Amino acid sequence: KILITGACGQLGSELTAELRRKHGAENVVASDIREPNPQLGEGPFENLDVMDKAALESVIDRHQVNVIYHLAALLSANAEKNLDLAWKLNMDGLLNVLKLARDKNVERVFWPSSIAVFGPDARKEGTPQNSPTNPATVYGITKVAGEQWCSYFYNKFGVDVRSLRYPGLIGYKSLPGGGTTDYAVDIYHKALAGEPFSCFLERDSALPMMYMSDAVKATIDLMEAPEEHIHVRTSYNVAAISFTPADIAESIKKVLPHFEIRYEPDYRQQIAASWPDSIDDSAARSDWGWSHRFSLDAMTKDILANLPSVIENA
Ligand code: VAH
């Protein structure tokens, strides 16, 4: 059985839906510290705090879990405001998963890293796979440490744990949860509501981004790749598009000409400024055939076409 932690989150809820489509709902156990959201649909659900190792072990035993997607974590903006919980949840949670994967012979583990592992000293354009990782944020520190733990458990214990350094993820089926790139999801909701959008980043603050369906595809492609194709055991850079708030506003205006944006940067601007503008992902493309599908305009069209019915049914 597949176990997903953080299944009610922005990525978790879309990954749960896709894995249930692929493998059958009864074979995918969704878990979260929150109550299941209706969007998860049918299938087994466990209320689970990943910091409770015994509770996690019980879920693994009861469902004969052999693959784990461990997504439960605090994202960058929330982590910056709650260092203690960020370290405990992001690190103890991951270590509980890796130790139990080792002891229970779990076949494969996925863990999300982030472009947040890069700091101000990394190249801003086309940041390379092997760039130094000196993050300027609490969240970035937990991701750098997490990558090293994944590499250690693979090399020392043979745990087949795989990871992607996600850029900002944007989708219409789920809401983001406390990240610095959340503006790029909220902007579409405001545009459709005909309301002006207040952006918490500066107009020219470029960030690496990816449409959610590309992110789900990258995750499953990585997890289905033969073990001998995986040469990076910290975490793979993956990229798709890179844009500024002004760029996404222009993309929206091509569909909704009256859309208005204003810029009111807050503490999240400092987080974004420490991250790269774009990422080099040639290692992922050559090792396991990664390639993105959606451009900014294609993503905007797809979201504005599909988001209204999601809002209606909410
Ligand atoms: C965040 N959405 O903002 C996440 C992601 C690159 C950004 O790590 O924290």
C-alpha cells in the first residue's frame, strides 16, 4: 500500500488524487494531522501526526505500507515565524519516516526538497544542481539537512529515498499552505472574483515556478524510474517556468483585461530575494527524462478555464 503524509496539503491532495487514479483508491492511504478534505475523495484515511513515531509505525503495520510519500512539513513563510515547530516537524517527521522505512523494508520513499536550499551566494540564473546550498531561511535549513539525511539513509542503509527540489507550485484544485510562492495561486482567485490583487512580493521578484500537473508528473516519473537511473541522492533540481508578479499579471490580463494588481511587499519579499530566479535541471532531464509541459500562458489559460467550477463546487 502507498502512504501519503500531509495528504490534505497543496501538493498532497493532488498527488493523492493522481495516485488513487493510477493504483486504485483502496491502495493509497491518505494521512494528515488535519481532517480529510472532501477533495480527497474515496479511500482509506488516517489522522496522523508524523512526529509521533509509534503512531506512524502503527499505520505502516496496519496497512502493510511499502511506499511512502512524506509531504507533511511547515513551508517557508510559516517556518520563518515558528522556528521550533519547523525544525521539529520537518526533521523529526523525516527521521521517523526514514528510520521506519529502514526497519520495515519499505521499498521506496519520496521526500520533497525545495529551491529554498539555495541562498544569496548561489548563482541567480540557471542555478546548477551542484551549487553550494547556504540557505537564508529556517525552511531552507530544514531542507538542506533533510537532503543530507536522505543521502545518508540511502548510502548507509540502502533506503531507496528519492527527492525533488520543487520550485513554487501552482494549481487550481488545492490551496497553498504558508509558502512564499502562494501569491501565484491566490492571484487567480482574485482575478476571477474581479477584485484587485495585493501582491506580497515586489513586481520584479522573479522565482522558479511549476504548474501542479507538471509537479505531479515529475514526482511519479522519478518514483517509477529504475533505481540505476537515479544518480542524485540528495535532491534533484527540477524547473519549468520562471516569472515575476508582473509577468503573471500580464498573462492574466490576456484573458481578463480588467484585472488589476498592486504591490505591497512584506517579510516574504526577503525570503524570495534570497532564492534563485531560475534553476538548471539538466541532471533530472538526462538521468530520468524529466521535461515540463506548461508555459506561463498555457498554465494561466488552464487555471482560468477550470478554477470557476472548483469554486462553484467548493
Ligand atoms: C514555499 N511553496 O513557498 C514552497 C516552495 C520554492 C517554494 O518551497 O515554501
